Amino acid sequence: KQVSKNIGYSYHNLEQDMFWNRSLDWLLENYPDEKLLFLFGRNAYLKTRDKDGDRAFSYIKSSPMRMKMCKFAEKRINMDCIKNRRTIRKYKQEDIPSELLNSLLEEAFRASTMGNMQLYSVVVTREPEMKAKLAPAHFNQPMVTTAPVVLTFCADFNRFSKWCKCRKAEPGYDNPISFINAASDALLVTQNFCTLAEAHGLGICYLGTTVYNPDQIVEILQLPELVMPVATITVGYPDECPVQPERLPLEGILHEEVYHDYTDQDIDRIYAAKEAMPENQHFVTINQKETLAQVFTDIRYKKADNEYMSQVLKKTLKQQGFE
């Protein structure tokens, strides 16, 4: 695309790179008037207007300016990834370098944590035979075996308790509240990792099945007492770009000062757009139901299944020492 009359002597390089074109289009659309610095590779540029008032891009060698743009670009990429994110279930058969994965996890570990105890552990699964073992615990969803990496995030009071014992302190973390604390820590880290991974061009899929069959995962991954799986993420380079799923409007979720319970009219308004979507109406039709809500209660998340899996969860929590 022709983005400017004057993009400086690096114009040809920009024109040859699709990423450059998308970046410039985004800058021109969202920041038509401001002066901006931006960085690509080892080149830094200043976006201004030339003497005729046209948008112009000038090459800059200044390292401080590059550093400013690095920070700006990183923030914008992260925000755009959150706003535009979608679940990826199909991945290219391209490995994720350990250096990249470890770097993302280390950054994710900066998440908020109970008492700075870092009550979590992450099991990285790359080997096909291990993925094959994990697959049944996740109802054989294909991304478990096709993703380059499967990450199991665990609530972990084992490590901290052992540290206490080694330092003449008696831990008291074999109880439900300690599990909630550790699970909260692990889920905060999980979301941090997902956001960082997507900002680095990776796709992820969150598997809620982790808490449906925790007993199987405990056995497969050889998790000791006071360690409990709470989330599984499949990770890889995307090989699809699915439609972004809908979200409820802000007014349906946000409560000012105190919780305001919903009237029937509120529910009608909040769920109107969701129920009107063609794909959701199709779900109702193919499942031979009267409403979309019935698809959830009668087909996808049935009471009998929830009760059975709740018993498995309680049993596994007890087995792992969180009584």
C-alpha cells in the first residue's frame, strides 16, 4: 500500500515487508497527528508531517529514541493482543525454542503472588508419548497431541512446605484455604503467560478439562502431595485465524460499589446479542433445543457431569493433602 509520499530512504525495505506495511497502516490510522517513534529490527523511525503537511517517516540513529519506541511498541502490541485475542487450536508443526519458552515463563512468574511465596509449578510436556498419555484426561482434544508444547500449571505448596521444614519451621498448608491460595497464584501466572505468549506471536488454548480429571493428570505427571493441577495450556505457532468469540457487554458484568442483582429485563438485554448470533442460533437448532441456555445446561455442562467431576475433584484434593 502507498502509505506516504515520503518514507525516507528505507521505503523499499518497508514496501517489501508485510509486517512493516501493517505496522505503518496501524500508525497512520490510530495516530494521524502525533509525533511517534517506532522501531523495527535495528532501525528507528520518527513519524511526523513533512513541509507539505503529508505524513512522513524519518530514519533515526539515536539509541535513546529506539529504547522509547521499544517500550511504546511493546505496550501497544500487548494491548492489541489482549483486545484481539482468540483461542488457537491448530498449530504449525514448528518447535518453540526452549530459550523463548523459558523467557516467557520467567516473565510470567512476575505475577502477583500470595506473600511472595510463588505457590505454583509448571510441567512442560514436549514428548509425543507424554502428550498421548495426557490426551485422555483432556477428552482427547486434538490440540493436546498436535501442539508443540503442553503446559500444566499446578498449585504447589510442596516446595514451600519442604523449605519450611528444612529451616526448622512447621508448615500448616494441608488445608482448603492453602489450596485456594496456591490455585490463585497458579492461575495468575497462567494468564500472564498466555498474554506474553500471544504478544510474541504464539497461539494458546486453555483447557478447562484439567479440573475435570485431575486424578489422571496427577498420576501421569507424578505430582507429589500438596501439588494439584489447575490449568493446562497448549502452545504453538498459529495455523488458523478463527473468528473472535463474542463477549457480554461491560454493563452486564460491572457493578459499582455493591453487587446489583439482575432483573429478567437485565438478563434479556445483556444476553440479547449473544443469543442473536447466527452461530449460536445454529447450536440451538442442531441440538434440538428451545434456547441457547438449554444447550449449556442439557448438552455441554450437565448437572450430572458436574456432580460426578466434583466428587473426583474432592477425592483428588484429599489424596494430594488438601483436606
